Amino acid sequence: MSAEQIYLLNGWTVEFQKYIHMHSHSLELSRGSEAYQVFCEDTRYGFVGIWPYELKETVTDAIFHELLAVLRKWASLSDFQYRLYTSQNDYETNDTQA
């Protein structure tokens, strides 16, 4: 198991722990008393899937867009191919072949 990675991005703390259960990772964003878990796992297609779109139902639009900005920055710093799902069917990726 890899060590936990902690980043401070745009005023948010991003904590990432690889492989907490099989292919799943722990990804938490926090700021002050706010804390959000984001579903994140390795996929069979070779990329890390990041699914924050479900948070859209529980946070304001402004917070959701802040979280997306932080996740974009965090994912761009990470050393893996990713898909950041902004909705159930829409995603952003660093994979030039997608």
C-alpha cells in the first residue's frame, strides 16, 4: 500500500490514499469544517476514474465548481491517466487518445 499523499490546492486539503480496498482509492477534499469524499478507483481500461458529480446534489454550484477546479489541479499533478467525471456521461481527461 502506498503512503498517503496530501496536497494544499486553492485553499483545499486533498488527501489521497491508494488502494484502500482492491482497486478503490480514498480521495477526500476538506476546507475548515467542510469535507467531501470523492469516489475514485482504477478502471479495467487503465485510467483512474474520479466521480465527483454525485456531490452536485448535496453542495451549492459554487462549491461544486471549486471542487472540480481543485480536482483538475490535483489530477494534473498526479502521475496517472485519469477521467474526471463532471456528470454521469461527461468527463475530462489527460489521455490524448480518448
